[in-house]
Amino acid sequence: MRRMNDLAGKHIVLGLSGGIACYKSAELCRGLVKAGATVQVVMTEAAQAFITPVTLQALSGRPVYGSQWDAREPNNMPHINLSREADAILVAPCSADFMARLVHGRADELLSLMCLARPLDRVPLLIAPAMNREMWAHPATQRNMAQLAADGAVLLGVGAGPQACGETGDGRMLEPAELLEDIVAFFQPKALAGRRVLVTAGPTFEAMDPIRGITNHSSGKMGFAIARAAREAGAQVTLVAGPVSLPTPRGVTRLDVQSARQMLQACEAGARQADVFIATAAVADWRPEVQADHKIKKDGSGQPPAVRFVENPDILATLAQGERARSGALYCVGFAAESENLVAHARAKRGRKGIPLLVGNIGPLAFGRDDNELLLVDEHGEQALPPGPKLVLARQLIAQIARRLRPAA
């Protein structure tokens, strides 16, 4: 898989306060560097009791700072110098004690001093809390969280599950991969802020009996990438997914379905509030007229069973012909995976469905891959998006859709 330099050119100060979750920060630091970021680690004294500065220096490739009196800075002001260089300060883990320090403007060690000295207008503060479930639920912690949000900090939330103390519940620091996805999303342009986006992805499965059925070849990767890109762009995203085993993108509401009729029902409900509908799912055109109650057995005749097929509902056409789409309140985007004559088939499908934008690709070449190549077809003609990772193409597509939308009410 091609490396995604999503954070290329970004300088991130990674602050560690005390807590067992510091072990996750090592993997997070490595992930940030692999994503192209320059990472400067700053550790509190308590953090150094859980993980050594040597570990973080090896992973970041830069000396670690832990004291406001660090003589490596010619002016002896690391709290000023480090904060001025940053595109963002990320505190992960952020303990309950350190949250309280931030709320009260404490500045008696380097990390809190640096957070206080950062330019508020251009260096955002991102916080990844980590603590025991009772500490997390305590009213004082919740008040501090609310105050930090009011002060402009970006709160990345917590995970739930087993904790080092032996208890189970909310308060775990998010996993490094989750934090990395949130940080990448933070830096993406918010072209769809305030919008609601509905996406379909994957195949549908039409059962013949409890064991067998017919389906389309689709990994769902393009649709899931589009859902993630829409969320990164600031949209509230609902993803209606056929039977695939992909992880749900962060911050996306996922509805799992099997058949085309189930997908249509979910989409009709979601479209009532959506501003954009993006139909990437490979919906089976046909389904067995009757589903057998039990597995269809061979009868010894050597003849296959007679199965009568009926046409499935056309989800994209149904929504495109609905009142919200006709009034311009719902912008519909279709996908066409073709094995030949892509331009001609894409033009024809766009006209047949009655939609403003159709996205075409040569299906068999992209099935299951992490790369793709897209062709945008609208009333003005065709525009090719160059080959690239599906997430990169998804972000480009979302930017194209955002430019085509009418201004939000």
C-alpha cells in the first residue's frame, strides 16, 4: 500500500503527561512521523516515570524536552520557542491532573507553561484524556472538560474498555490509530461543515436460501474512503454498508444491511435529512423471486434448480426522483463501475438516473485495491482525477462536490 503523507509539512508538539497510556504515545509518535509530520516531544516529570525520553527521541528523531530551564535553548525559553514552531500541540495522554492545570492556567513546568504561552489564534490545542473511569466520570473532570472546550481546546474523547487498574469503563486513551485519524481529519479543509452526507458502500447480498445467494464484487473501500473524507470535511456522515468487514471510519454513523431492499429503506430514511447522497454501493440488479426456507439440495437429476429472478429497486434513481432531490435540497452523486466504454456508459447512466454528477471507474481494475482512478461526468463534460490512493481520490471528490453545492441555508 502506498504511504499516505497526510501530515507532510506539519510540525506537531506531542506532550505527554503522567499515566500508563504513555506506552500508546510511543506508537502514536511513530504513526505521526510515518504520516509525514515533524514531531517534537515534551514530557512532564510524571510522564518520564512511565516511559523514557530515550524511547520518544528514537521514535521522533528529535531531542525530547522536559524542563523549562533547558539550556539547549539559547534564550532559555523553550516554552516560547517550541510553541511558536508548532502547527498544533497534542497532549496525549492528558491526565486528570494536567487537565486541571490547563483549566487554571498553571505554568510551573514546561508542558503546561508551553500550552499557556501558545498563540491562541494559530496554534490549536488538542487533548486526548486518559484516566480511571471514576476519575473520568467525576463532576470536577467533566467541568474541566467543558471549560477547556469553552477555552477553545479540541477534545478528542476517550475509549471504553479494560483499564490498567483492573476496572472497566470509559476513560481509556483512544488507540494510536484512532488518534492519528482524528489528527489527520483536524487538518483537512472543512468544505462540508454543517452538511449531512449519506453514503452507500459495498455490495448487496440477495439470498436464494439460508446458505446461498447472489452478490456483486465490491470491497467497499471506495465508499468507506468517501465516508471518511466527508467526515474529515466537517460533515455529519451516515454510511449504509452492505456485507463488508471494513472498520467504520471515525465519527461516522454506520448502518449495516444485506439486501437491496434493506439498503433502499435505510437510504430513504437517511435522505430525509441529508444534503448529499453518494451512491457507491454495488447493488445487485436482480434477486430471487422466492427465498427457500432451507438449503436447496441436489435432486440427483443433474439439472440445476429453476430460479426465477425479479428486478431490485433502483436506489439511486428512487432518491434522485424524490421531492428533496427535485427541489435541489438533496444533491445526488452516482457511481458507475464499467468493464468497457467508460465515458459512453457513464454519460448514459447519468442521464438515465437524472443526477447532476456521475463518477465512473473501470471496475475490475479497482476491485479490492487501495488505488483507483475516477472520471467525473456532469453537464459540462468529463474531468479525470489522476490515479491515486482511494482516500486521496475521495478527498478530491468531496472537494468537487462541495464546490457544486448551493450555499447552505
